[in-house]
Amino acid sequence: MGDATNGTDSYFLSYEDLEVHKLMIQDSARTEAYRKAILSNRQVFEGKTVLDVGAGTGLLSIFCAQAGASKVYAVEASNTSELARKVIEENHFSDIIDVVNSKVENLTLPYQVNVIVSEWMGFYLLHESMLDSVLYARDTFLRPDGCMFPSHCALYASPCSLPQMYSDFDEVSGVKLRKFAEALRKSYLNRPKVMTISSENILATSAKPIFMLDLLQCQVDTLNEIVAEKCLSVVDKTGIYQGVCFWFDVKFPTDDCTLSTAPTCPETHWKQTIIVLPAQMDVEEGDAVMFNVKLTRNDSNKRYYNISLDMLDAEHETHPTPCSCNYTKCKIIKTFLSVTENISDDDDEEDDEEDECIIVEEKTPEEET
């Protein structure tokens, strides 16, 4: 699916490759998340007007029609729009869904819409995404009381092990290939690697978002440079720290429905994005790992981002309070806060007991006589 102001013709041509659409359609985690989010919230769609930005083959538009939308504008900039018309006709929704072959920035609609639906995400959320176009559509066509599907997104990062680039090549069919693995790692030092990471190789499973976006509020300028400083991960298993793994979630505005590309969730075509470290490091449960992350638009192609990862010495950086890592200063602070909380709880109990005594000793005028 695709639509954007700053894209080149090759971007839209890539979405005329049916293999690309086959990959997305057969991504069951992706497709089912959208189907559930739309069909389980019929009250949002019934009798409403919907704009599908980057409609592709029309699948999401059909979900909206099935949920009771009165009109759906399926906007697709590539020539896949012709196929979308046929798919929509095949499913008997031609009277509800209008397919428009256009960039959304060139679109004209007779009125504003109630809902914007789009599957705009790229690798590590922002790479080659069409979020700019979605935000343009929001500002131009969405009613003030309208909603967006999805409505929120978040990017996560965690230290990880990479056996695929290390131990898997210690011996292959009786041959040592460590030098090959070393050369392979070097080839990825200056560029991210999209791959699938097993959940067992994630070293901090309770990772927190490094940034979040509310799609009803965020502005395009926000996307030019995203900086996340002092991202702290507390390692919850002993292992070898060899890279940083990125994944994302998107959430829908109603119902508890989330599409996640986390290693602990079913695999998607987005997989995960890995930054390979120049050297590996042994870590133990409770160790703290800290880094700065900066995503900056590429000057030559605004659909691409440069990722800067700055490793920090977690022992000498300020940690959030409380922090569950095993550094002495954090242990002391955590213990102090725990003791303070217990004292406060005891005081509250004593106050309650005093209140109870006062109540018990009170007498009515009749009893005093």
C-alpha cells in the first residue's frame, strides 16, 4: 500500500508488484488485527464515511464496508487501484466503495470523513512509511470528531543476542566459519538489518517504548528527527549483548486490539530491525544497558531514516527512580523507597486504629445518663 508527497515514481511502481501485496495479505497477524479492530467496532463504522489511505488491493476498505460504512473512499496512487476495483466488485461492494487512483495530496472529496483507515507502517515503524500522507489526510479530510485506525503507535528497543551472526557459524558441516561470521557482521555495522529474532534472544523482555505517537495529535515536523535519550534496559537473563533489536506496536482507538511486531508475538512481514554492535559483551541478569537513539530523515530520500545509536556507560548515568537494575546505587534507592513506603503504611494503619478507638469510646447522651 502506498501514498506520499515526497516519494519517487519507483516507490509507487513497487506497489504494482503483486508479490508485495501477496506478502502483506498473507501476513495473518497484520490482516487479522485490522479485521478484528474494524469488525469488532461496528458502532464506529455503521453509517459513516471512511477514507482508506493507500488502499492497495482494497482489503481494508472491504472490512470497513462489512462493518457497515455507508461510503468508503479507497485511495491508491499506484495502478494496483485497477485490481482493487475488481476485488471490490468481486465482493459486491462497488456501490459503497469508490476507488480513486490518486495521491492523497491530490485528492478532492465532496465532504469530510468520519474515519481514516490506513496500514502505513514500514520497517522499524518509519522506514519507507507513508505516515506523512496519513497526517495530511487527517488535517485535510477528517472531521473534528473523527477517529483514526490505528490511533497510536510506539517503537521499542532492547539489547539482544545474535547467534545468527555469531555462534551459528562456529562450525558448519565440520568447518569453522568464524571469519565468515566476522565479515558478515562488519557488512551490517553501518546499516540496520531486518530479520526475525527469537524471543529467547531478547535480553530485556520488559522493554519500554523509546517513543510514542498519538496520530490524532502529532505533526509531520515531529517526524523529521526523533530523539530518545538515555534509553534504559534492565537485562532479565544472562547472555551475550551483541545488538539492539527494534520493533513496534500500533493500537486502535476502541476495543483492546493491538498489532505488535515484537519477537514474543506471531511473526509479521515487518520482522524486527537489528543494529549490530561492533563488539559483543557478556551481561548478567539485573545488568543495566543504556543508549541514545536518534532517527533522522535521509536528505536524499525523506522516506528513509538514518539511525544513530550512541552507547552509554549505564553505571555512570542517572537512572529512573525506582530502577530494578543491580547497580548498588539503584539497590540502595529501591530499598530506601521500600522502607519509606512501609513506614507510611504503618502510620496509616495507626491512624486508622486511633480513629476506630475514638468511635468505640464515643457515647450518645442517652448512654451517659
